[in-house]
Amino acid sequence: MTRMQRGARRAVLLGVALGSLWWAGVAGAQDKVVFATNWKAQAAHGGFYQAQADGTYARYGLAVEIRQGGPQVNNRPLLPAGKIDFLMTGNLLHSFDNVKNGVPVITVASLFQKDPQALMAHPGQGYQTWADLKKAPVAYIAKDAQFSWWAWLKAEQGFKDEQLRPYNYNLGPFLANPKSIQQGYAVEEPISIRKQGGFAPLTFLLADHGYSTYSTTIETRVETVQKKPDLVKRFVEASILGWVHYLYGDRRAADALILKDNPEMDQATIDQSVALMKSLGIVDSGDSLTAGIGAMKPERIQDFYDKMVRAGLYRPGEVDLKKVATFQFVNHGLGLDEKKRLLAPARAPKKP
């Protein structure tokens, strides 16, 4: 090797070393983000825990703290107050209320294509179809639901207030009355009913019968979108990839974090919840199959708002739908190739 060649080689090695130091500095300078959920840790939060557990958030330059919600915890006021950076919320009704009341937050992604809200019935009692549920003499529905999606069921689906009985999140009355129906979160209550009642209930997703809201949305402050769009982009994209890996990859590390945060949870319940999310198409169905998990479309938001107007929850034009959500961070097909890779059958090694 000539002196010139040795000098060139040293220059290349020096460049590689300096480049490595630069990338290490970038990786070390992570943005701290507080992400709050709306309930205790569970499989329905799995993709976020996956992005934390497998280092996806870190690779996107984020140090994410996942802050649980719960029965005595209301994280919603913390977002506009600037105490948290992102919030996982239930559905578009919350987003409509934010705009109506002038709360400066906006939806940036929807991790669930279907709202998991469902009506459940006992098998063998004549409730074979959605239409059969309208004939149930008793429907156990919680107070908050009576003033939200139950209004839609009455206005467009033929259900009646005469069926109503209060649901206090106690399965006893439903289990004791085989002719009754009950509301439920489709990835939770069916599991509890199987445990306590010894049978699998018939589960009818509202989403499969016209209740077109998005669910498990991510909200942030309007100011954050305007001033820190790259931060929002990184958090949304890392969360999307977290959900791809949680549903289709190795989720053991994420489940371990969920169990650590919520000791009341157990692995069997997580496994059953994930199976329900997949079989019901909660996360990955409809638009997400072509636009990627997290997808949102303005036409669907308009459709849901129109239904809520007909149900009497809002007046026409009362909510400026342009302020409900921004679509700049989703609908790009992120994760589709990774999903394909994860689902590809393992190739047998070639014979020598």
C-alpha cells in the first residue's frame, strides 16, 4: 500500500468515526414526550407499549413516558394545559366536543378503524342478527352511553328507551337474565363473561352496523402541530409501527410492560384481547389495509358527524370539521411492507 493509499484509508476511517460520533449524539438527544392513555394498561394499548419496548420510539428520537388513565384519573384536561404532549382518547365525539367548546387540540391519527363498543347477547335466545337485538326486553346501558351512541341507536336503528336498564359495569344482572342484552367493550367484556358465566356471548360491533366513528385516536395541541410538526410526525409514525409489530410480530416485551404497569392484568386476558382485535378488525381493516394503520379520511368524519346530528347530539354546522383532525401524518402506507414481511411464511433453508 502506497503512502497516498494509506493516507486515503486513514481519512476514510476518520470520517466513519466522526460520522458514528455524530449519529450517537443524535440518538442520545431524544425529545422527551408524555403520552397519556384513557385507562389502565391493557392489550388495547399494546402498540404504544410495543414501540417503547422494542426501541421504535427511541429510534425515532423520542423518550416516551406512557402515563396510564384509570377510574380515578382524568388525563383529558392535562393536554390543553400543556401537562402532557399526546393523549389517547376514545372516539370522535370527544373531538367534536373539543372543537365545539374551543379547546385547542386536534386529532392526528386513529389507531382503531373500528370503535370496540358492542352489544352482547346470550346464545340460544333468538338473537342471531343485529335486528333481533331490537326485540330484547332489557338492555343494560351505562349512563354515558345513553347520552351518546344510544341516541344514535334510537334515531337510526330502531332501539327504544323502554329497553333501558342502568349498566354499572357489573355483569351479574346480564348473566342472570338470558333474555337481556348489554353493552360491552368488544375486546374486554366477552372475556369477562366467559370467565364468570362460562359461555361466549354473541358480540355485535356497533361499527359493523353504521357507527362510523374512529377510535383510540391520538390528540395533541394545535400549537404542537404548528410549531413542532416533526415531533408529531415521529410520534405518530413510531406508534403506527408499534401497532404493526404488536399485532403481527413478537409482542412479549410489550406485554411484560403492560403487566408491570397494571398488575391487575394477566397474560391470558391479553392474549384473548389481541385475538379479538384481530378477528374483529378493530385496528387493521378498511382504509388501514391500503393506507396503513392510523388512517383517517375526512369523508368518514363527515359521515359520523351527520349521523350524530340526526341523533340530536349536535346541530348542523355547529362543529367546524376542518378543526377536528389533520391528515398530514397518516394515510402514507407506513407499515404495510413491514406487515407483509412479518406475515410472510418462513422459508425453509435451501438444501446443500
